[in-house]
Amino acid sequence: MASKIKKIGVLTSGGDSPGMNAAIRSVVRTCAYLKIECVGIYRGYQGMIEGDFKTFDARSVNNIINKGGTILKSARCEEFRTKEGRKKAHDQLVKEGIDAFVVIGGNGSFTGALMFNDEYGFPVMGIPGTIDNDILGSSYTLGFDTAINTVVDAIDKIRDTASSHNRLFFVEVMGRDVGHIALNAGVGAGAEEILIPEQNLGLERLLESLKRSKASGKSSSIVIVAEGDKTGKNVFELKEYVEEHLPIYDVRVSVLGHMQRGGNPTCFDRVLASRMGVKAVESLLEGKSNQMVGIRDTKMVLTPLAEAIKAHTEIDEELIRVSDIMTT
């Protein structure tokens, strides 16, 4: 591949997600394979501004494909939102001789990369790393598969105690703006009801669903609640409402929280990260920029960053229909 790019930086930004380390490994080893220098940029855009760089070779990323989190660390950076901050970052990249960079992150990370490219024409490529699976242009984002498997495993354990004590559990999962985790994990774990931001089912429908479950002979129930669901103000309000109107239920709440971000990535996320890293480096060397690597119909594709960040992915209506049938 003929290219003027001789040194590529790689950073992780925003919330961490399982598979980020596998993607870092893929970028570094693809650079090594293609005889391109690779530099790890620590602490996201903050590290870029401060010149927190380290040269990586193929051996620098041994034994990280199986680890959650990110060895490059991640940090929010208000300074990068300013022109002065982005100029400092550009000066550091030029000083280090970095010709392009790959950013692994979500919407905020890609917005920063897009602004940086608009101002300096600096080649950038994005890899979607977020457990929410909410970025346009890719059927799956890094960490989503691991997150839903973590949630399903947790719900399976909660169901054991729910069945033992004839209890109703509200299980809150991540998903402030989208319900992909709640919907997929809910179907996979056999939840009796799934509450997501995209559908405000209303408190009355929730009560009717729980009454039907009780009438059908179910002695315990699991309700999955995405944190952004609008049915109640929060999961604890839902608990109080059900206790008031259906005192037959012994109600408990479990908030899974940040455990959903951690853990060893699944095989799916490791393979996806490896493919995305290769595609990102090869695309930069082909002269492409301002793009995000994604997967659609098992194929690696590129989506303009401006398009990827403009809206959230839509919920799977067919899966909602499946959920309704399964909770009968």
C-alpha cells in the first residue's frame, strides 16, 4: 500500500468497554505487520494534549486480548472541546511525528475527532467501543455482546433467589438513551417484562402484566428496566408503585451498574475488535479519513463519522414482538 503515513497513534476515549484492549492489540499488530510505527496515546484526548505517548511494538500488547477495560486508560477532557486545547494536541502529534490516529470510543470521542480533522485535516479513523450499541453504521459495537452476556448471567443468578422466595425483582441495566441491552438480555434471560426508553408502556400495563403472570401460576418474576426508561421516575419508584397496588408481591431491586462494563470480552467481541483494528489501519493507509469502522451483514464497512454521530440506532421492532410473545 502506497501511503505517506509512517506513524499511527491509537487512543481510547469515553467510557470503557470490553474489547477495547483487543482493538488496541489489533491496531498495534497491524501496524507492525505493515511496517508502520505505532504509538499508544494514554488517557484519551487529555493524554494527547499532554504528550503522554509510548511507542508500541507487537510484543507490547501481549496477553491483553482477554482483558477488559483499556491499558491506555480513558479520561474525559474538557480542554479538548476548546480550539486552544485541540491546538496543543496537534502540536504534540506533530512533535511526535504521528501522521494519523485511531480513536476507540463512542459518540463524544468521534465528535472530538471530527472537529480535530475539520481544523487540521489530520487523518482519523474511529472504532466504536461502547456497551450501549447505539452508534449508527455498525450492527454491533465493541463490548455490547460481553455486556449482555454479563447481564444474562446476573439475571440467571437473581432468578434463583427470586424463585426461592417467591419474589418480584426489578433489575436495572445500563441504557440511558437506548434499550438494546435491556431488550436483548431480557429476551435471553426470559424476563417477564422489559422496560426500555423507546417505549413508555405505562404503569397500568406493567400492573396488568404482573397480574397475568401471577394468575398464570408464576410464583416469581423478573422485570428488566433500562436506566432511561420513562415508565417511572426510577426503578425504586416502580418498586414502591407495585408494592402499593399489588401487595401480593414481595418486591426487590437490583441495580447492576458498572459491572456491565467490566469482565473478559466474549469471543465475539475479541474477533470483532481484531477485524475492526485491521480495517482501521488499512483504511488510513489507503488514504481514507473521517470514517468509522463497523460491521453490517458480517462485512466490515466504513461510515462517515458525521453520519455515525448524528443519531442513535433504532430498537429492533421484531425483537420487541418476540419479547411480547415470550412473556405470554
